[in-house]
Amino acid sequence: MDLVDKKIVFSLLRDGRVPQRKIAMDVGISAQALNYRINRLIEEKVIKRFTLHVNPALRGQLSAFAAFKTDVDYQGDVFSKIKCLEEVNLYGFSGNDMDDLQVKLSDASSKLGEPVMQYIPPGRPIGMNVNSSDLEIIELLKKDPRMSVTDISSSLDIPYMTAKRRLNLLLKNHLIGVITELDLSGGDVVLYSIFSRSVNRVAEFLSPQIVFSIADQRAGVFTCFSENLRNAKESISRVREIDRTADVMILYDYQFFS
């Protein structure tokens, strides 16, 4: 991948539904050239797939994240898997309540050992009233995460502006998100995760690089993009100056599930 490809990939990592016209404008190439490059990245399987991630909060569930130092691939009930070079695997769990969540965490611990990091974000109101059209939009996006608003409107036989408004609300409230899954072994970009309790300072520094994050006022996990290993090392060194206790993990594979 050249620098233009890396900028395209970064845009798609930050927002799997970012309009191609915006990427073309930001990168400084024509829409036709952008379309060619994205198709080539997909054909060469640098971009493996686009996946719709549905926030467990939409189902009234709580979330938890736990990292285990093991090379065992856990096959239990999780909504995300992030695998790291340090033989650390980070999993996302969901549960109907705290007891259900603890049962799932205990099951993982029984198979993988005690977690080296565990984080349970506080439950929050979802920020909108979800209606039947919202659920239908989600079902369509599970099949085609980058489906256009025009096609959503046509498929559900609802006005374009209604489809656009409801989709934007789902995205704005972080109830859904489109994840761009890369083959990290085939490219020369770096994804790394940092767990830190110096949330505000680390988030401010990493902001231009963050792909996705889970954080509250106590702690956070920040997954970041870097164009090469040297730049990643420089950023990690700076984070170590801010928070000497921060945990750093270099990703080599990741998956999210609906």
C-alpha cells in the first residue's frame, strides 16, 4: 500500500460508512480513482469485509472487556475478538445484567486463565427511542453495512429523509457502527491498543490516531492506527511518558460480530 491507500484505509477504519466523496476530497483524488483503489484493496483482501457492530445496549444489555494472556482462541459468547502479538487476546462480552456478565467472564477465565485486564463500562441510557424502522434499518445493514440511504429508503418504503434521520441517530448514539476489518498480515500499517487510567490526557494525545475506543472517567481502551511501526513506536513512547502504567498491545487480527 502507498500513502494514499493508507489514508483511505484510515478513513474507513474510523468510520466504515464514510461517504466515498468525502474520502476522495480528504485524500485529494478523483471519485473514479478512489473507487478503483477501494475495489483493489477489497480484491487483494487487504480489506477483508465490512461488519455491522450492534451495541449490546440496544438490547438493554451491559458490556465488559477482558484481556487474557494466552494463544488459545476462545469460542464462547463474545461480540468482539482482538488478537495481539504479545499473546494477549481482548474480548468483548455482553450480558443481560451484572450477574449474567460475571458468569460469562468466569467461563472465559476458566478456559483462558485470569484476565490481565478487565473493564466494565457503566451502563448508560441509549439516548433515543428505538422504533420498528430503526430495527429494520439494522437488519438491512447486517446484510450490507455500507448500504446507501437511498437503498434503505427504497427497501423499507419510507421517505429518504426519515431513513437518513433515523440512521444518523443510530450512529450518533453509538448504537451501531460499521467496522472495517483489515488483513493486518498483508499490509504495512499498524493497529495497536492502549489501556490507560489517564483517560483524558491519553485520549487528547491519541485523538488523531484513534480508530475506536471504550472509555469512561476511570479508564479506557484506545485502538489506534499508524502508517508504520516507527510512528507507532513514537506514539507509544509518548503515551508511556503520560502514563507509565499503560498497557500496550500490537494487533494482528480482530473481528466484530453483530
